Amino acid sequence: MSKTRIFFCKPQNAYMSLANCSELRERPVGKASAGSQPRLLACERCEMYKFVDKAKVPTVSLNEYVEGTKPEALPA
Ligand code: SF4
């Protein structure tokens, strides 16, 4: 699946790209070295990325998103 596809990140209550999700998760936990940012608390506690990785989250293409189509949130 294209990394530019957009999904709804529930923990952060925000629309973001799949690539964004991987990048945020690659951030260091806790104190980060100069110049890098630590992982967000939401990502540390996240249970949702497993579904992101398995391509089980609803997504829309970047184009669709820009044109106003929003991906559905995962049911709770
Ligand atoms: S790891 Fe979880 S909280 Fe962080 S961006 Fe991905 S889905 Fe959202």
C-alpha cells in the first residue's frame, strides 16, 4: 500500500499519512538526542499501529484527501 495514503489516527485524533505513522514511531523514546524529537506519548501508548502495519485501517489516497474525502476511523 502506498505510504502516502491517509488514515485517521485515533490516538492523536488526526488524519495522517502511513509514512507519517512510521516516522513518528521511529523516533526515540524518552529523552532524545539534540536535534531529534522524542516519540509522542500517543505513539508510545498506541495500539493502533498494528492495524496500520497490517493494512487494516481505512485509507484514502492523498488526492482524494485533498479533494475532501476523509478516511473512516477504525471502529472502537
Ligand atoms: S503510532 Fe499510533 S499514535 Fe502514532 S501515528 Fe501511528 S497510529 Fe497514530
